[in-house]
Amino acid sequence: MATLGVLGGGQLGRMFVHAAQALGYETVVLDPDAGSPAGHVSQHFIHADYRDAQALRDLATLAGAVTTEFENVPAESLAALAADRPVSPMADCVAIAQDRIREKAHFTRCAAAGGVAPAPYAVIESEADLADVPDALLPGVLKTARLGYDGKGQARVATRDELAAAWQQMGRVACVLEQLLPLAAECSVIVARGRDGQVVSLPVQRNLHRDGILAVTEVFEDNVPPALAQQARAATEQIATELGYVGVLCVEYFVLQDGRLVVNEMAPRPHNSGHYTVDACDVSQFELQVRTLAGLPLTAPRQHSAAVMLNLLGDLWFDVVDGEDVPRTPPWPALLALPGAHLHLYGKAEARRGRKMGHLTFTAADAASVRATAQQACALLGLEAF
Ligand code: ATP
Ligand code: MG
Ligand code: MG
């Protein structure tokens, strides 16, 4: 198997391509955007829609196995490709992760078997469902069942009237209403599961979001209480195993103010919160994706450095002068002068506010040093301290 294929050409695909090439594979990327970050660095690029039958045949001809980097890739396209070559994750797992209703049902089944429960929730697909919502779910968060990301496709609602208005606003599509929980922290866990059922997990990542977008990930000992970390890793392995999942899976959790762990959602692919693994672990989440796809052995990843990752959004490429956006280049030399700085830029031609342009990972021997350096970087970038 000399060539590995990936549906989707964003930054996750680009980092998959880098990992695949390091292990001696050629890659083929399929993406509808001619300027996609992964397309630039791949030996082969198919510029087409994810549903284009001819393009899928071309991909199948070139690639010995196919993965995805984009959670909303049509599950039918994965199913079509799987007819004559390994595809991981499989279409049925991706379809569950694409639909919050099916995803929460899976979490609930895992919780009943000793795992971690999701927030109390109700499915809303009709007027009758709306009327049946228990009072205990308010205040709550209404989320569309499909296609939401970075906090888009959700609304906080305090009353039944607000709930009805928000559902109307969302076009009365299938939704879930979750109880609004008092969060103390958020974290995520990445696991990789091979075709033979072997599972390995990465350390718990502690995540800080701003405006619904991941801003900072901190990974070092005691970033969350050890018992909670153990519980989150075990729950993530269970979620993957119960799905019969093959590939890399990320599960997001809430830590509540009373110390309880609640499962939020999953992504059937490497995750932004796992980017630090490239610089701080002996096996990255992208190498794990390559290994699971190619049927190579999995070894338990070891984190060798404390790490803090800062997301670099397009906002950093602008100064505001007299209320106008003026383009600028972030101060790379000053940032790279900091110890343990690892800069990753995704090669996107145009910076836009809120767009993920790159990330900076800091590594150090201990948590205090790495936090101090990352705080210096925030000051240089004009980002809020964390
Ligand atoms: P992503 O970009 O991670 O895929 P998303 O748009 O799919 O995000 P969620 O992860 O469900 O959305 O929610 C976004 C953020 O909103 C969470 O990280 C959390 O900060 C907050 N949030 C979501 N649900 C709840 C809840 N039930 N109670 C409290 N806060 C919540
Ligand atoms: Mg999501
Ligand atoms: Mg999320």
C-alpha cells in the first residue's frame, strides 16, 4: 500500500499528509477547494466535490486505504469507497458522530454500561417534543442535531418562549436541548483503535474556548485531577470500542463545578486539541491516524514534554486603525525567540477573523515553565492571558 487517501484538505488533512509522508507513503487529497492546505503538500490532489462519483473512483484507484479529516464528509461517500478498500473511520461511525441525537444515544448506552453520561437532554423534532420538554432542562442549550461547529448552530435559552423562538430561528430542524451545566473546566481525550481492536489513548487535554472556538490547550500532569483523567481515558476507550471504531477519535468532556465528569461530543478524526502531540509526544495523533489506516502496530504514546498550545486565528493578522482592519504579520521572530516554541502555519492564502490559520505549541520540562512561556507569547500576540 504505497498511497493513502484523505477526504478533506484542511489543516488536519495537511498534518495527516506530513505524518504519512514521514512514514514513506504518498498521499492523495480530495477537496472541493483548489487552494486547500493539504492539497498543497500532497503528491496527488483531486479537486472535486465529496459526492462526485468519478472523483471517488479516481481516489479509489490511487489510494490503498482512505481516511477523512472532516467530520461532515458525506457518510455515503465513505461507504462507497469502502466497497473495495479499507476506509477508516467507517461510514456508520462517522454517521453517528455527525448526528447529535445518535451520538447522545450512544453515550447513554455507554453510560449504562459503566461509562460517563451526557448532560440531561431531550430530542426536539416536533411541536409535541417542544411541549414535552421538562422544566428541569431550562435554562438550556439548543443545538442543531447536524452540522454545528465552533459554537455555530446553537442557542442558549432560559425560558420556554425563548426555546420556541430559537427552534423557529433554526428552521425547526432536528435538535437536542441540553441542560445548561455549571462548568469548572473542559477537557478532551484522543484514542486510536486498530482493526485488531487494540486501543491506545493520549493524555487528557484541558481546553479553554473563547467565543465558541478552542483558544488554548494545556497538557501536563494534574491539569485535571488524576482520578478524573483516568475516568475520561477509560470512558473514551469504551466509546470507541462499543462503536467498533477504527481510526483516531476525540471525545470532549465537561468537568462540572461539583467535580463530576459529563461527556459532550465526539469528533471522528484527529482534533485541534491534539495538535500538541506533534511536538510533545513520541507518537502524534496524525501518526496514529496513519498507523490505524495502514494497519501498522500501535504503541502507547508517551508525552515527553509539558505542553501548551495556542490557536492562531485570523484576527492576529489585523491591526485595527481608526476602526478599520489593517493587515499585519504577527511577530514571528519574537515568538520563535521563546524557548520551546513550535510554530505551525497551515498555508491558507487569506486571513479572516475567526479562521484557524495556525497554532503555536510550547514545550518545556514542567508545567510552570511552559505556562510562563505561553503567557509571554500571549502578551506578544495581544491575546488575553489564560
Ligand atoms: P466544536 O467546535 O468543538 O465541534 P460545537 O459547535 O460542536 O463545538 P459544543 O462542543 O457542543 O459545540 O459546544 C460548544 C461550547 O459551548 C462547549 O465547548 C461549552 O463551552 C459550551 N457548552 C455546550 N453545551 C453546554 C452545556 N450543556 N452546558 C454548558 N456549556 C455548554
Ligand atoms: Mg462539535
Ligand atoms: Mg465541541
